[in-house]
Amino acid sequence: MALFKKRTVGKPGEWYYCLQHNKVEEGPDCPGKDRFGPYASREEATRAMETAAERNLEWDTDPRWHDSAARGEED
């Protein structure tokens, strides 16, 4: 018995950004490993790659994750 069932039909209003096809899709058409989402609107899903880049930059420049460099220690 599977622990997780594959959901083939999305809820109305769920938007995803498909990484494989580089496009916005309504509902989970592609496998979870190939998409970002769900987003509340098409516009949010359209900005998925920009949002990911912004979050990555925040993560990369967050001093809480680079404590050893701040103390002069090597990784």
C-alpha cells in the first residue's frame, strides 16, 4: 500500500511552474520533482524563477549561515 497517492487532478486555482517545460501550468500536470508550487495566482507562478533566485541570494548572503567565515575560520 502506497503511503502517498499521486494526485492527478489539481484544485481550481492552483498554479505551478514546470521546470522541465519552462512554463506555467494550472494543476499538477508534471511530476513534483519538475515543478515549483502551488502558487495562488498565475502571476506568482510566472515569477517562480525570479522568486527562487531572490531566495537563493538571501540564503547565500545570510551571515547566520556563514558563521565560520565571520569568525575567521576555514570551512
